[in-house]
Amino acid sequence: MTGWRINAIPGRGLRRTGEDGFALPLQLSTGGQHRAIADMELTPTEAEQLHAALCYALDGQPPSTDAPECRQAVHYPGGRQRY
């Protein structure tokens, strides 16, 4: 797939597709030109696995100022922090 890019679409995040599914819209492009928008469909198990993989990949990285609440530091008595 040389030259192909798959990117998240800003402002169009993960959404539920019913009782038991999720969809993440992605933009496909090649040669700098938009070609298509396609949903990456996930089961709840796949979404959990993706969530775990992203948490693992982000471990030790400070959250950005616009990160979701779940990435903000949790302050504990005694000064200990966890993300």
C-alpha cells in the first residue's frame, strides 16, 4: 500500500452502531488526494483491545491540554499521581 494514508477525521470520533458495535470513520488518501471515507467497525471486544493497546502506547506520555478527562492526572492525597 505504498503511498496510501489512513487518517482519523477530525471532529468525527468513535460512535455506537447499535447495541453491540462501534464505528470509527477514517479517511483514505493517496498521492495527497482524498479517495474515500470508510468506517472501521469494532465489536465491544475489539474496542476494548484497541483501548488497552492505546493506553499501553500512551503510558508515560503526559496528556495534552485538550486530552479527554480519562487522560487527565488523578491527584491522590500525599501527592501521588496516576494517569
